[in-house]
Amino acid sequence: MSPTAANAEGQRRAERLGVSAGTQVQSLNEDDDIAQDLLDAITSASGTELVPEDSDDVVDVVLLWWREDDGDLANALIDARRQLSDDGVIWLLTPKAGRDGHVAPSDVLDAVPTAGLVQTSTLSVAQEWSGQRLAAPKSQRARHR
């Protein structure tokens, strides 16, 4: 893929994830080469700088890369939610069905309400990864802080 085409694809992915210039983004648990490449494409195309994982800064978008053997998903979502602005979202990024590390939909359905979140949409992020957009219900946002 040419640099121009790669940048255009990165821009499309960034827009689909709600990442644009000025958006505070944090990426958690990105220990995969594909995840890192996708993250680099998104951030370079949108001109967004990442907030370090160990920062206490409040962010607009958390990208949580998760595989089935990464541990307790509900606790990871709770930790990610603590970093969110009032209108922020978490993109739970998991390998697609049939890929190594795929997370069972039932595990996600169990973890999301435990973290006080709801799934608002899904999308195909890359050939290997899918994303689920999670946000706090409007009625719970005031209680979050």
C-alpha cells in the first residue's frame, strides 16, 4: 500500500473510531504487532497524540485491545472507564471470530454491564480486529464522577 493510501485508510479508521485532532486518546494493552500498526496509522492520520497508559489524565477515547487470555475483562473495563471524560467512549478491540485470542460474545455481554457500560455500536477495525463501542448510559454519567 502506498504511503498516501495508507494515510487515507488510517484516516478512515480514525474517523470511524471517533479519533480526530484534539481528541485525547489512550490505548491500553496493545501488545500485538497488528494492534500497534493500526494504532500508529490512526494516530498519525488524525494528528492525535496518545495519553500514556499510566497517566491520570481524563481522555475522550480509550482503545482497549483485549484477547481471551488477558484476564478479567470486567475489571479492565472498569479501569478504562475511570479514565474517560463524561462523554467519552471505550472501544473494546478484540480479534475477530476464528482468530487467535477471540473473545466470546457471552464474555463481553457479562463484562459490559458490570463495568456500568452499554454497547452502542460495532465495527470492523481491521482484517483481524473488530471493535465494540462502549459508553456509560446517559443516566449513569453524572454518577460516574
